Amino acid sequence: MRGGYTFSEDEVGEFSQNMFEEFSLPSINRLSKRYGGCGMHCCAHSRHVWDGFNKIEGLRLINLGQPIAILKQSASFFGRSMCHFPHQSLDNQPQSRPIPEWTAAYDRDAHLVLQVNARDEDEARAFASQLREYTHA
């Protein structure tokens, strides 16, 4: 991402919404203003603080590591206001295609980063073809 900074906000699993806004939000916003925006990773149970995440000034990318059900909720909650970089956690399902079925929860016009892992060159080529079709549909 041009400009900006990225950070991890995993302690929010232990914070209330008020604690996040008092102890974390001011410094996050100060850094975001200084560096021109930000991207955030969070793999903690953070659903209770999402309203606070929406108060982060210049938040351009959100990387949530959550079970599929929570990722689907985040798709509609955060909408198209930022780039989503979801990765499923705790479900431990092997990747069989580059565009998982659960990404259908995201608006077709949303910016979405997908992490793809191929076992060999043939699978990588097949995944790349599917990704091209997905992005041009």
C-alpha cells in the first residue's frame, strides 16, 4: 500500500469497546494521520470492538483472521469502505480453489485480498486462471 503503515491489534480480544477507544484509538489515529493511512491485522475475537475499528481514521485495509461465520459478518459490517484481507482461522479446511465459497458474502465491488497457496505449478496455473475469471466477471 502506498504510504501508511500496518499494525496488529490483537489485544482487543481482552479490551472492551471503551478501553479500545481510550487506550488504542488515539495513538492509532495519530500514526494514521502522520503516515497517510493504515492497514490493520486482527486475529483476536474482536466483534465487540468493530464499531471502534470504524473510528480509525484512514483505515484502508482490514485483515481479520476469523472463522468463516465471523468473516461473513465482517463483509457486511465493513462493506466497501475499505479493502478486506480475510483469512479463515480455526476452521482448518484445506484450500481447494483460490476463491473460497464464503467470499460470496462480500459485495462484488468490494476490494478483496485473497491468500492463495498452490501445491505445484499445475495447481498454481489453474488457480491463476480462476482468479482472472473472477476479477474480470
